[in-house]
Amino acid sequence: MPDRIRINDEIIVGAQPSEAELKAMADGKTKSVINLRTEDEEMQPISPEEEGRIAGELGLEYVSIPVSMEKADAELVDRFCKELKTVAKPVFVHCRLGKRAGAFVMMDQAVQKGMSGKNAIQAAEDMGFECDQEALAAFVKDYVNERTS
């Protein structure tokens, strides 16, 4: 999966940014950051709390929604979709590698477009997202199908 995938003019998905990358985003007109990492994840150069502080100093709107795939449910996706609709755009949505972020964004986009779960997975793969986790793919399909059927 590429480091960054532009979904449209308003949404970019990717991996954990460094402090320098956050600064470049602010300079490059990004307005908001949504972080889906949990506080206790491994390989986290910047904690969600520290990232929020840095983003605030840079003038970026910041939202932290801790997503653990073991505990992810439809309510958490609904919360994400609500936040995604209300934050200033363009927004950068991230997790560690971009897989959770991509899945959450694609669920939002698929429901808005009335797609099936199967088509949502295909659209994600066509954009460059790797759907190599069977549980994540099933979660995406189920969420989308429940909201578009």
C-alpha cells in the first residue's frame, strides 16, 4: 500500500505521520487530522496526545478515535463517519499503516454511494488499499451491507 492515498479532494488516507510530515501537511493546506491509533500501540513515534498537541500548535483540527480491530464495532464506525463529516477539509486520516484508516474511510464512502460490501472492498483494492486481513474485510462488508440494504 502506498504511504498516502488521496480518496478525493477532501480526504487523504495514510500511515502514521512524523512531526515534520504534520508540519508539511499544515503548510500544504491540510486542515484536519483524524488519528485512529490507540494509545498503547507499538511502533508509535508520536502518541495520540502528543500528536494532538503538535497539530494544535500547527493550526490543524485534531480528532483521536482509538480503533482496535479487536474491539471495533458499528458504533465506532458511526462515530468516525460523524467526525469525518464535521471536520475541516482537507483531512488526513491515519493509523499505523493506513489499513484501518482506509477501511473506515471506505465504509463511509461506500455507504454514501449506496455500494454493496463486496463492491466497497473492490473499490478499496482498486485505489491501492490492501485488504489482506480477512477479519477486516468481513467487518467492512458487514458494516456497508447493513447500512445500504
